[in-house]
Amino acid sequence: MSRTTEGKIAVMLFKSHDSAQRFIDAKGMTDELVVAQKHQEETIQLLRDCMTNYGASEIAIEPDPENSSDLDSTRVIPIVALLIEWEGQKG
């Protein structure tokens, strides 16, 4: 997780295992972080848990390891908007 420039807590979400691993490697955090690919249902539950347990409200998509402390250059969307879209797809 990271913070937006507005101080909101953001969960970092990557589009692929490789891009997530590159981020971890570039940050030198291979001992602290592990890449896990989850199905959509598991990701939905993870995002809900992050909201409930840590106060996360945003998702930072594909953050740049060079600028991850400043999410201005990263696409950030509200978690709730993504959950509504994904849960609406389930029918």
C-alpha cells in the first residue's frame, strides 16, 4: 500500500505478475513482498479487507517504482468504483 498526494491509502494493483515483480525488484523489497496472482473473487475480498482493516480507499494501478512514493504519475481510482463494476459483472 501507498499514500496518494491527498493522503489517502491506496492498494497497489498490477496488471501482470511480471510488472509486479519488476516493481518489487526495483524497490529492493524481495524479502518483504511476494507477488500473488488472485482470481477476481479473491481480489474483491482482498480489497474489501484492505478497506475495512487498513482504511484503504484507492487503487494505484501499475505504480512506477521510481515514483511510487508520489502517486501523481500513477492512475488512481476509488476502490468502491472498481468493486461496483466487478460485482455488477457477476450479474
